[in-house]
Amino acid sequence: MENNDVKISKKKPIFPVTPALQKYLRTYQREAKLPISYNDLMQFNEAFPLMDKFGKDSLWEGPIYAQDLIERLHDGLKEIYANLKASGNLRIVEHKYIDKIEYCTFGNTHPFRIRIVNRLNDVYDYFYIKKADASRIYGLEMEEILSPNQVNYLVDGNTLVEEHIAGIPGDVFTKGQLYTPEFNPTRIAKEFVKFNERCLIMLLGDMRAYNFVVQITPDFDDIQFRIRAIDFDQQFYEGNLKVYLPQFFKENLPYVKMSMEQLTEKTVLQYQQEERSSIVHRVRSERHRLTDLRDVSNKEELTTPENIALLKQGMSDYFKDTNYLRCKTMTDIIELNIKNIIRQVKL
């Protein structure tokens, strides 16, 4: 596995949620009527910077709202949480309160991070309110359909609500836990190879270490790991093939080095094949949903013609398959990826 620094677009535009995508979201219970919107949360007068536990700027801010607005926002946010977690059953928020509203100007969707706390036992949870971006929504749907992970989100107009994905940020994990003695490095390397393969097939870009988390699960005889994406803004937008391969980001170099230390070329191929087989199983079980998603996304403008031309040439060269040159959209490229792995699994 190689590693080079990869350049991506400085600013990807936010693509609107079209009526066709809205209809898809409604069909698969992702649409909801929310009591407050992203624009409501933007009604703060000033904000103060939030520092992390080491005293460094966290890139998050604490917005300050007018007193007469706070109660309405808090009530609305609790109702949104009930929609996200319990299909609108308000009983789950009877003993909860909104502890923090935090705002981030870093990233495309400028998210609000909400901390909600159970006053009976101080257990807390997070969720996010973001600008609805069609790219991100397609990324979330691809994650739901093709990855081993489930994602939970709701959309209302220009407002996107996302459940918090728990885990240790990939960059934090490399600094403090990657070489923990009781962790099996081969298992971590295996997961990075599978994650790398999945991102390329799904065309999920910009998976540098701070855009994914590592989940650690103790098992009866060892510790299991899973690498999960938490940022879906760069879903099939970029034209550079390397953007869709996490191994090429300098931030992921510790994972690449561990993979090279622990795995042989034969085991890398084995783990890639395992991931492809898993994707084929998920495609078969979700084929109707995947077809509906394809039909909607194929008609939308979600990138530039230049990016499509660049990527299909890159895919053709990478896989030595001229069929990629016939693709007209990013969706076509993903569909060909899936068709090719289905053929490989059958061989």
C-alpha cells in the first residue's frame, strides 16, 4: 500500500435536495417534519471559541442566543431527538434537557452539535443539525446500503439531522492507542484494508484520519476493531481517484505502515475479497433500495463533467477496464464497480 499527500477541492458546493430525492427519502422513512430548522439555530448574535482539554482551539464555538429564543430551541431539539431515536415518542425526553449547543465553521455543512443529558443519571448523548447537502445524503444512504454499518438521520427541507457515531477519532487513535500492547495490530491492519476497499467501491472520498472513527469491541478471546466513516461530504464529487483511497492521505500513514508491517500481499488480497463478498451480500438484500437510489442520483448534477471525465479515466487505468470510459455519471461508475465485484465473487 502506498501513501502520498492528496489534494482535494478547496470548497465543494452544497447540492440542494431535489423533489426526486425528497420522494426517495419519504419512501424510506428518512423525511420528517421537524419543529425547528437549521436556520433557526443560526439565529445567534455572537459566539465564543471552545477549547479542547489541552487548551487548543477545537474549531467549535459556543453560540449565544437571545433569552426568549432559548426555550423554543431547547423544546424543539428535544422533539427532534425523539424523532431521531424513537419515531417521535416524546416519553424518551421527559427527563432529558439540552446541555450544550455548539457550532462549527469547519467543513461544508457547518454543523451544530447538540448534547442532550438525562437528568436522572447524567447519561448524555450527542446529535447533529446540519445544512442538508444532497452529496452527504447520498453518502449516508450508500453507507447504510453497502457498508456493515447502520446510519440514522432525518431530513426536512434544508435541515439534516444525524445521529452521533461513537468511536475514537482516527487521528486521536494513532497518537495514543494504535500500538497498545493488548491490541492485535493485524486486526487493525485488516480493518484498514477493508475500509480502503469499501471507500473506493462506494466512491466515498476524503477519508483522512479525522473523518473516520475506530470502534473497539472486546470479544471473548480478543479485541475486535471497526473503522467507520463519520464524514460523507465528499461522496462521488472529486475526479482524482486517490481521493477515494484512504491509503493515499498523509494523515493515514500510521495505518498504512502498520498494514505493510503486518500483512503480506496475499493477505491484503484476501481481505479485499472478503469485503467485496460482504458488499455483494448486501447488494442482493437491498437491491430494490439500491436501484431506487441509482435512479434518483443518476439524474442529478452532483459534480462537474470534468471530474466525471477524470475519474472514469482514472478508474479505467486503475482496474485496466475500458468499460469505465463509457460511464456518463458518478453513479454509473459505482454501478460498474458493483457489477465487477459481483462477477469476481461468482468466479
